[in-house]
Amino acid sequence: MTAFSLASWNINSVRLRAPLVAEWVKLANPDVLCLQEIKCQNHEFPEAAFREMGFSHFHVRGQKGMHGVAIASKLPLDDLGDEGLCPREEARHQRVGVAGVELHNFYIPAGGDEPNVETNPRFAHKMEFLDRLERYFGDRRAENAPLVLVGDFNIAPYEHDVWSHKQLLKVVSHTPVETEALERIRQAGEFSDLAREVVPMDEKVYTWWSYRARDWRKANRGRRLDHIWAAPSVKDRALASGRDGFKVWEDLRGYEKPSDHAPVVMQFGAG
């Protein structure tokens, strides 16, 4: 099993930001790039632009006008089929085999503004999605499969994954009901949250900064919404390079016409 670099990025419209991706790829040179919120249908994905970046294998699950996930890879991809994990059957999940791992790319629903399943259908959708993931990965734990989960989970689970734990406890993405649900998924699959395996829990890590901030860097009111997880059978490969193998490319948030998310990269060693 070859070593490879894996990147995850909520790009917030792949057609609009393909030039930004190309600029970043020259610097980061990822082998596998998982994108979320591509906001296009399959046939609209700018494959030619990604081929110019050096990618030659693609797996796209698009949707008209919104959502959508895609994987661009320099390594061969094996389509493993969709598991129907999204309650509304939106394009929020894809599953492929690559470099000896079973890779799941997720765009979990944001959940709207009110963290109440009774009054907010969008939040109810998010919680049902999380419940399905807990059951699915719990059922598969005995397989000891080489699972890797990436994507925009739209949850910042720990105290130092947000700019103010106290002020965000009632804000969607950091409420206890969400963070506890995400932790149940992690435990169900015995996954390692790779960022927190290499970065101490008391150190701030963000991957998202709101468009509403006039000066996002100065305010630095971020959240860690984007994640890379590994099952026990892949953990050693994922942590082979230690902290040097993990990076949030936060400077991308300051580029012209940026996504509100920054790319997250993890180096995987040979198996």
C-alpha cells in the first residue's frame, strides 16, 4: 500500500473556485482531494481543470444547485457504492477505495440556526443523519476495515475547536447534543480524530471562519468543522509522520474569493 497525502476541503462551489484550487494544488500537491459543497451536477464538474492540476481519477456525486461531494485523485479510485446514509437522499456522501483504504467523504448538514429537532426540520435532518452514521459504523466495527472518514462534519466537537466554548454552547455546530452525537459515532467505529491525535487538546485548531467577519484574521472566531478520522487498522499509517503530517492551510481563507473553509491535509504512510 503506497503512501499518500489526503486533503479535505469544503470548496463552496467548485466551478467558482477551481482557479483557487489550482493555485493551492501547486503548493500542497495532494494525492487525493476530497471536496464538499461542490454545488454542481455530475456533468458540470470542471474535470478538465482538475486534469490540468495533475488529477486523473474522479468520483463525483453532484446535485443541482446545492450540496454535492467529489473526489479528485492521482491514484486509482474504486467505486464502492453509496450506502444511502443521508436521510433525504441528498448528495452528501460517497465511498471509494484508494491506496488500500476505504474512503468516505461526507458533507453533513449544517442544521440551520435553532438546535431543536421539534421546531427546526434542518436540525432534525442533521441529527437523523448522525444517528444513521452511528448505527452504520457500529455495525461495521467488527470487520476491522481500513476506514478513513473525511469531510465537513459541521460540528466542532471539543472546547478548543471553537473560539469560545462558553459562548457557542447554544450555537448550532457546538451544542452538546451535536458534539455528543459525533462522539458516539467516533466511539462506535473506534475512530481516531487525527487532528487531535497530533495537536494537543488545549491548542486551538480552526478550519472555518465566517464570511460575516470584516477581518476574519483579526477576529479569528473560527471553528474546526472539517475532519479526518481513521479506523484502528489505519491509525499507524495516518500517524506515521506525526504532527508534521497534519496541516490546516488557513492562509487560503484570506485569498481572493475564498471558501469560508480552509483545506485540511493528512499524510498517510505506506501500509
